[in-house]
Amino acid sequence: MRRLSAAFVALLAFCAAPAALAAGLRLSVGPVPTIYSGTTYYISAGIEKEDRNDGIVHHAPFTFRTTLPPGVEYTGFNGGWTCSTPPGNLRDVTCVYLTDLNFFIPGSSYLQINANVAANVTPGPVNVVATLESSEVPLPQNPVCGASPSVTGCATVVTNYVQSQLRISDWGYNNGTVTNGPVAVWTGGPFEAGTTQNIVVLNLANLGYGPTNTPVTVNVDLPAGLTFSSGAGSPPFTCATQTPVTRVRCTTPYLIDYGFISLRLDVAPNVAVPGPLYVHASVANNVQAAPADCVTTPLQTGCGRLQIPTRAPRVPTLVGDSITHSPATFTLGQEAGPVIVSYRNIGEGNAGATTVYLQLPPYFEYRGLFSASPAATCMSQGQVAAGAVVVCQTSGLLSGGLGWISLRLLPHAQAASPGPLPVVAAFDLANPSSTAILQSCVANPAQSFCASDTITTFFPCALQHGDEGIFCDGFQPFVRP
């Protein structure tokens, strides 16, 4: 009987331990994120009764243990546990939970173990192993570690080391055109000499780094002929020129996943044409240093290069279209018109303020405007007897634009008749303008920036004979001698 009792007791003891584990506690480890190098890291865990209805009160304390993977070092914890590491050892973490688990409180509060990851971890898979025990549910000497959640007292989770990196992903747009890749050729049209506020967008990508990897710094090196005007971005970047002034530095506290910097650049009037110009950039934070050889090796991580073509300035070119007049013959002593001076801008650039000169024949008087496009303000200069000059100021024409000025003129009785009398126009973009261009057109009206016309005149009989001119109309009665 004693032998039977001893065997029975042994059987009970054999069954009791597995039963306590099987009907005991469930250990959950996770999430266990990817382990990115050079930044912060965390592991989450928790415990709960395997069956809240088993009627068992699991008494505290509960002890959670894990050894952090190589290169991962403990910095602290969050949650209702108390955690610590041995002196001089930041990988072996022990956390204690001091609240009993029962039907009403079947699980522990949240546990998060915080850590830092070394910058030089080797990419690849790694296991995170954790154990749980209490005085009532001891950990077996050789626990079998199962996938999380585990009821064996040991859980294992597979994750990976991954190298964190900041990258210049591509160069952005101009008028909707995108250039792809960290080393790219600008496709938004050549940068024009003498222009301002040309926009270049630099796109950035962050893999792994977190808020503690601050600041994020982007250095942009500009070639001769390009100067920095302003910069902005998302997240907000602060940009400023450095020494030398060809370097622009933009910083932001933290980059989450993706961001961009929009740079406004001015182009010198004497920039090399047709280029190309090369803009180089690098990105860094407190762990990832900016490469020192982005110019020679622009494809390496953290570098970028943009090739930009250039072109000569777009300039306006004014040409004389025509001078027309109505009626075909001007009667001296009577206001005539209009005299219409037409011109156009055949250049690629938009014209600025324009001066239109009109050389009138002697004894032709300017009397005012009928109309003008663009609007013009005109005045007469010089003596009418010598041939006055009409000077009109007007705003510029757009590239391809057509302009005209329609004038009222009065040919005086002293004007030559029957003519034809020359009228010459000149179109000037110079500021200040000079009548030298008009003198050139008078000498050679066939030049492109000139226009000319000839006006036939009629000298009426009545105007020739003063008061006796009444006898020129042919209506006097015939008197026989």
C-alpha cells in the first residue's frame, strides 16, 4: 500500500507541473518591430491568465526576462512594471509585475522595453526570446520556447536587423515635370540666364531613423551662375547660405518617412550657356554622416546630383509692321487721319516699356490720339515748321504681340504739295531711349526696327488765294464781256 501511495503521489506530482503551466499564464511578446540601426527601439510584452474562468488566483510577483539582441541596449521602460538590468550589462532585462491576476483582472498592464540600436549592426534575421515565471508557475529548467503568444513560459519572435538610411530619392518638378532618381537630368526646360525664382525640388526618404536622430541636415552645393534665393519644405526646413555662399544648408528636427525641400534659385546673366550645370546635395543626421565625396560618387547613399541645362536670355525684338494713313490724300488745312503706326514683338521675351518715335513732315501738326494698343501717352517735340517728332510711351508687348498707335494729324497750308511726304517711325526698348534710333530710321527706313509711309497732299485753290479763294469754287455767275 505504501508503494502504491508513493507511486500515486509521484503521478500527481508529475501531472501537477504541466497542468499548472497548461492552465496557467499566457505570455505575449510583440509587437517586435524591425530593428533599424542607429536609432531607438522597443519591445512590447504582456501576460494574462490562460483561462480567466479557471477559478485560480495567480499571485504576484511575476518575472519577465529577455536578453536583447546584440547591438541593442536597454534605456528604460513604460507601463505598470518595474524593469532593470545588472550593472554594466544593458542587454539582460528583468521586469517585475506586482498585481495578482484573477477573474476580474485577468491580464497585466502594458509593458514596453525601450532601447537604442548600434549603428553597426549587421543586417539579417535575429530572434527575440523572453520568459515568464512566478512562484506558482515556475519556469522549467529547459523551457520549450514557442511562438508568441506562448503558454510554455517562453516565447520567441523572429525579426530582422535593417540598416537605417537617409536618401535623396529624386529631384522634383518644374511645371509638372518630374526627374527620377538621386542622379538626374533636369527635364523642365533650360534655366534661362538672368532669371530669378527658378524652383528645384529635392525629395528625401528616411528608412528607419526616428525622432532622436536629429537634426536632419541637407547640404546643397550650387555651381557658378546659380545663387540661392529662398527655401522651404515639408517637414518645415530652415535654409541659409553658408561659407562659401555656393553652399546652402537646410535643417529640420525630424524627417518621418518622406520629405522635400523646395529651393528658389536665381540665374546670373552671364551664366555659362548651354551648360550643363551640376547641383550636388548630401543628407545627414546625428548617426549617418554626410559623404565627403558626393561630387565624385553621386550615386552612393546620402548623395544626389542634378544636371541642369542653361540657355541665353529670352529677349524681345520689336519690328516695324507698317504705317498706313486715311484718306489716301491729305488736304492741307484740314485735320486728317488716322495715321496708324503698327509694330510687333517677334522675340522670345516679353518687351518692357517701349518708346515709339514718329518723324512728321514739315508743317504737319500732331493733334492727339484716336486709340492705341497697348495704351500710349504721346507728345510732340520740336518745331512744326521743321518737322515735329511725336514721342509715344507705351507698355511692352508680350512675345508675339501686335501693337498700334492711331494718331490725328493736321497738315498746315505751308506743307509741301502734292508730296508724297515721308513719315518715319522707330521702335525703341532702350531705357533711357534716344532719338538717335529715329535718326537712323530716317537715314535707312528699311531697317527692321523702323516703319515708313508717304503721304500725298492736296493744296486746295481756296487755301492758295486767301479771301479771293472764293472764286476758286466755280460757282460764280458767268458775266459776258
